[in-house]
Amino acid sequence: MIVLASTSASRRAMLTAAGVPHEALAAHVDENAAKAGLAGVAPRDLADALAELKALKVSQRVPGTLVLGCDSVVAIEDGILLDKPVDRADAQRHLRLLSGKRHDLYSAAVIAENGRPVWRHVDRARLTVRPLSDAFIADYLDAEWPAIAGCVGCYRVEGRGVQLFSRMEGSQYTILGMPLLNILDYLRTRGVLTS
């Protein structure tokens, strides 16, 4: 059994589908304050630091347990970083920024035990958003808001969000929010899963 330091439905669904026994505990991390303290850090390192922060915070509450913290960061090719949208208007702004551009999605996973990190992995997917009309963005938000409010990049590729893209390079699991194959490999080495 592991503890997922998140209540993300997507991450829980991936672990459940993969047969990983887990429970989920919210990390209750002030991500805005953490990001302010990490200003100027490369997107890959930002995702890693936030995943570690979540894993460590929950690990202190459940000693002797493997705790998985995850985070994802979207970096547009022109250097803009996107966070979760604060409201529908912000989601519309994010989609306009992504329209017709390529971006990198970094998904980080850190496993902590007894208040210290014991394993980490950051994976990158590269996605190209097709040019989006204002009408498409409005229809998309009518259908997907507020479900995408917690999604960096404003998309769930397991649903209508796949319509945003003309190209996807990288692991589907990374795009969904965590480098699952690497996590499974580590859990096998730790005996949580059978080899």
C-alpha cells in the first residue's frame, strides 16, 4: 500500500487501473507560495520541487509508508508557464495562449518515506495545440468547465481535451499527470508490487 499525496481523480484512476493498492491524502500545500519561492526555476525543476514538497508534507503524517507526490507544469515554447486556471475567463486566456503552439508538459513524481525523498522521476511530453477558433474555445469551455478547473493546460486528454491537439509526443500517462511506468518499476523494486 502506498499513499498518494493528492486527491486528483486522474492520478487515482491511473493507480487503480494499474492495480496499485493506495489511499489518497490531500497534501494541503500552498502551491502559490511555493511557486513564489521557486521563481526563475526551470519548468522541469519546478515540477520536481512541487512533487517533492507534496510527498514530504504527507510523509511526515504517515511514517513508515511510501508516499507519492506528483506535479505537472506546462511550459509554452515562448517561455510562458501555465498554472491551473483560476476561473473560466482565465481558462479561455490559457487556451488562446496555447492555440497554434507547441508546449512541454513536465510530470514529476517523488516518493518519500519517513519524511525524506527516496525516489524521483520527471518525464516530459511535447504537445502541439492546433489553431483554436474563439467559437471552438467557447463550445469547449461550455462542455468542460468546471471539470478542467484543476487541470494545468485546461485539458483532459481522456475526454474532449484530445480535440485541442494536432500532435502528441510522449507517454499518455505523463500527459495524464504522472510517469506511471517509472513509478510501477520502483514499486516493484520495493516489493509493493510483484516482480
